[in-house]
Amino acid sequence: MHFVNAKGILSAKNGMNIYRGCTHGCIYCDSRSTCYQMKHDFEDIEVKQNAPQLLEDALKRKRNKCMIGTGSMCDPYMHCEEQLGLTRECLEIIDKYGFGITLITKSNRVLRDIDLLKSINKKSKCVVQMTLTTYDENLCKVLEPNVCTTRERFEALKIFRDNGISTVVWLTPLLPFINDTEENLRGILNYCFEAEVKGIICFGIGVTLREGDREYFYQKLNEHFPGMREKYHRKYGYSYEVNSDNHSYLMKIFHDECKAHGVMSNISSIFKYLNEFPEQTAQLSMF
């Protein structure tokens, strides 16, 4: 890893990425794509060492409270966070100034900061978003080799449930010919329903592949699934959207099951929920 002093930390939509790159090793990671213009090796994590100072300065100057997001590009709870603690420092600042937080992670390291997340949730709003892709634990260790397994993430979701913190699951990607099965989908959905998640985000049954990401993905297919790379080439070529033949069938199951269990599955509604700060909701209800 290497350290930089960033010029800014919050995007126009109040998102932040404290780190660039990742060590979780997921074989399908879109963040590897060359379009993001990363100037260093993906596993050589760029650390924005002044992120807490930049965040505090930005929050001091904001006229209205809002939700702060992190993890959309790079996981805030990868391995280096154990040593550096920058995500925790940023949560302390968000808590101090009364803002909300919504974060995306695949790691149960997030439980380390449950004290801060509970404090933020008490004052404003906290939503933990967690990615689940693969019910089969052995397959999960192949697709997402350097991060906790789906079962461990499920246990984390239940802990957040028991502590009154809302959760949202990203059910993506479901890889054609690999984990795009009804058994896999129902296994993940049952985890979600037992954990009483607020919503599940699923853009479809498939994966997206771009330059940079595609090459790494195909390399890993060669390592773990002999003949699968050729199968992808024959069917999809160099398409960006790689949709499963099971898309329509599985998406119907997905929406039907979410409706039956009272879990949000409409993507626009979920994103609206994630971005709504409690004061905004209260003000809107008056009119």
C-alpha cells in the first residue's frame, strides 16, 4: 500500500472512498476496469491518509445534514483498515457532526465499529449494505477468496438486525454457468429474509465486464473453471452486459419472494431510502 494526500474526499453526491484498490480478490470486480484510470496495481492500496481531516472540514461547511456514503468503489473494510483505522476515524467524525452513514462492504470487519454505527443510527440514520452473491460456501471462497464467506456476512446481518440497524443486500453478480441457479438464489434470499433486511438490490441475473475487469475475470476462469472462458467467449464475445439465460425465470422468483416477505426490491425505491436523511423525511411528511 502507499499513501497520498487527497485534495478532496466527498463527491457531489456525498460519497467518499478512503481507499483505492482492494485486497479481497473477487474475481469479477468492476473496480479493476481501466475506465477508472487507476495509476497503480489494484492490490497496491492507495490510502488517502488525510481523509478524516478532509471529511471534517467538508462536514463543518455543510449547511444541511445529509447521508454520507462509502464503499461504492472500494471496500472500506479491507485488510488494511485493521491497521489504519481510517474508516473508523471518519465514522467518528460523522457521528460527531450528526450526519447519517450508509456503507457498502463484504467484510464482517464492519462489526468492529458497531458502537459508532449504533450511535449514528440513534442520532440520525445508519444503513449497512452488504454484498451476497454465493450461497455455496466452497464456491464463495473461489469467487471471493480473501474476504469472509457469505455465511459470515449473514451472521453480521443478523447482528445488525438485533441492534436496530437497517441493512440492504446487493445480490450481484450472479455469474452465468456458475452461480445463476435457483438453488443459489433461494439460499441467499432465505438469508436475507431471516436477517430481516430492508431491501435487496438486484440489477439482473448476470455480470458486467469491461476492459481490465474482463481480462482478470477470464484469467480466474482458466484457473478455477477449465473450459469456462471459452464458453463465455463463444456466447458473449466482448459484450459489456453478460446476461444469464436464466434471467427472466430467476428475476420473477426474486421479485415474487421479496413481495411475499415485505422486502423492497425496486431499485429506485431502495436508493431513495438510502439517500433520505431523517429530517428530510419528517419535513416532507408535513406537506
